[in-house]
Amino acid sequence: MKKLSVFMLALMMVLVFSPLAFAAEGDSTANVQAMAAIGAGLAIGIAALGTGIGQGIGLSKACEGVARNPGASGKVMVILIIGLGMIESLCLYAFLLSLGLLKNQNLFF
């Protein structure tokens, strides 16, 4: 069911945004800039969603581990902080990618 809903969402986005790309008359830079802005927004939004879910699952499992074995809380905390840093770096990469998209289209600074 999840695969079907993801496929339908992707199909809907293609059907909604494809007229913007193909209906260009004359100067198509406005359409390219609009698609770049939409892509940058989607990139950072999906990255924030994924990292939020990943951090929540990681924190949940760390709390379960400490609850089962309180003596290992120091080791679990170190591994948790390293893991959260790696998960957060993925969101920062998406942020930099979205800034790069906006910079290439002269939409940002």
C-alpha cells in the first residue's frame, strides 16, 4: 500500500508540474527558475522529514537500550550522539544542495 501511495504521489507531482516546463513561450528562464525554487523547497522538506523520522527512531531505540541496561548508558549515549550527527549531516547536505540550486538560477544572494 505504501508503494502505491508513493507512486501515486510522484505521478500527481509530475502531472501538476510538467505543464510549467512544457508550456513555455519565448523566454523559458522564468519556468526554469520556478522549477528550481520548487525543487529546492521539496529537497529540504523531504530531507527534514527523513532526518526527523530517523532521529526519532534512533532516540527511541537508545532510550529502550538504557531502560533495559542502565549500566550501558554511557556507551549508548556516545553512539547515539555520533549517529544523530551523521543523520543531521544528511539534512545539511540537502540544505546546501537547495542553496546551490537557488544560486545557480540567481534566485538567492
